[in-house]
Amino acid sequence: MGTRVGKEQIKRENGYLYYLGKDGFIWKSPMKTNKKGKKAKVGTEKISRESGTMYYLDKAGYVCKAKMKNA
């Protein structure tokens, strides 16, 4: 579906949502079911953004990008 962008592997934790922040680093924020969690920066690798692409973590924990249809 997408292509790998990052070389850093990130270990996922249950109850968190992972995303690429405006600063270019991977962040985790707690879901509604996770009452004790706090927002925190996870990755140390900075990724440059491109317009019209979506960034996500794949099953292995690497950052990937995919082109969005309607962008």
C-alpha cells in the first residue's frame, strides 16, 4: 500500500494513537480508553512531510507514506 520512509523501528503500546507531528517526529497520544496515558514524543528520526501524502506506522513499526486519492 505505501512505501517505507523511516529507518527507525518504533515499538507500539496498547491504548495509544501514533502519528507524525508538525515538527516531523512521531508522537503518541492516549485513546479514550487509556485514562492514565500522556502525550509523548516517541521517535528520534525527523521525517520531512510532503503535501498530499498520509503518514502512518505499519505493522512492523516503521513509518510509511501513501498518496491520498483526493489531495
